[in-house]
Amino acid sequence: MRAATRRRGTWSLLESMSKNFKVDSTLWRARSKKLVKQLKLDEPKFVREQAGLLAQLMAKVAPPFRTFPKLSGKATYTTGGAQGQGVKSVRSGFFSSLKRVGAIGAWKDKKIRKAIRAGDTNYIENRLRYMKRSNKKNLQVEIYSDSERDRKRNNRGRVSKNTKPFVGLQNKDVNAGLKRALGNIGIAKASLALAALRLGRPAAPKWISRHFGKVRSPVKTQKNPARASFKVSAAGLDVVVRNLRKIERFRMKAMVKNLESLVRADARKSGFKVR
């Protein structure tokens, strides 16, 4: 875990891990605070709105995505083709960690067929050692379980290129494991989308919001001083953590730019000449 930090006048990363971090949206840089007061805006409401926009942008940056999302543009939770890319990435990672033993009927050897039915991993593993042309040669054979697959993943949930897969029994258990893995697509986005929703942002797409019951995204707001904070926890947030400063900087600039445009519009209504 990195040391907790607090940066004055911007959203601060108080705690960061790949699966758990907290953002505190204390917005008050001198420029933005002055503009908010000048426009006589409702400060607590304004802070809440900005925290919601931050959470939504972070959800956009959270995987899956086809290419790293642009921070600019319409506020969204995802980008085109993201769900499909998630399916592709999960399947690739899943079968990098293991190989199916194959359909029983595809094996000509009766003893191997019998061993597969019986779940005799030792026998199958010993036989595979002598199969020179098999892509399963010298691989460990295990009864499939999600925990066994997780041992092949790093702390970011990825499977490294040099990871040696195992052969999983039975096919039905492997298929069920794949289905569960595919069912988790979008959970990182969901943790942030739920925080954004609680801060007043619109609903997220169903493939993201279906995970709301699995994530915890507590939100806190206060009026004096005006503050809003949220904490999220989910696998896959390391991408957001690595890009957090960039996201914060973009949101701060966008916020000030919007406030300045409101000031100019207000001045025009009053008959003043503005640039």
C-alpha cells in the first residue's frame, strides 16, 4: 500500500491499492472557490455535483475498454465496444491460466477416458508427461476450482505471459468457472458508477449496474465546509489509481472553465463587455 497523501485544494487519494481506495473531493482551490461565491452558487450542491462527475469519469477509465478512454467529451460510464473487449480479455486470461482436459470421447485411450471420469489427476498427469505432441505435456492436472485458477493470477487479477497453466478437470466445472468469470465483467466500473449515482449522476448501463449488489461504494457529504467523498473497492481499479492525477487535473480544469463561462454569461446579461 502506498503512503496516504493529502493534496490541498484538489481531490486527494487517501488510500490506494489495486482493489481499494478512497477519494476525498475537497475542491477548494482559491480560483474555483472565488468563482462559486461570485456566482452565488449553492456550495454543497456544487461540490456534490463535481464529486459525481469525478466518480463517473473514473468509471469511464476503469476497465474494460478497447482503447484508453478520452477524458474529454460527453460524461459517460463506458466507451464503445467496452463490454465486448471485456469478454475477449476475460476469455484470454482464463485460458492462459488453464487448459481444458478435453471431451472424454475425444480421447482414444480407454484408460485416460476412465481416469477423466474418475477424476484421477495423478494418472492423467503421468500420462501427459509422455505425450510429446500434446500442448498439455508436463502440465499439472487439477480438479478445477476458482481458487486454483486464482493462484495463476497476479495481485492485479492478470495472468502473466510466463505463467504455466494447469489442466482442469472436469470440462463442466471449467465451463462453469468461465461463466462466473464472464459474469464479473464490469464490476470495477460498477463500484465507481454506484458512487456517481449516489452523488446525483444518471443510471449506468445494465451490464454495469447489475453488479451494484456486489460492491460497496459509501458516499459522505457535508455542508460546512462543503465536502463530498466516496470510497470504492473492487478488482481492476489499478488502472484508475495509476491515472488518478491526470483525471483529477482534467476535472479541476473543466470545473474552473465551466465556472468562468458562467461568469462571462452572467456579465453579458448585466450589459458588461466581455472577451
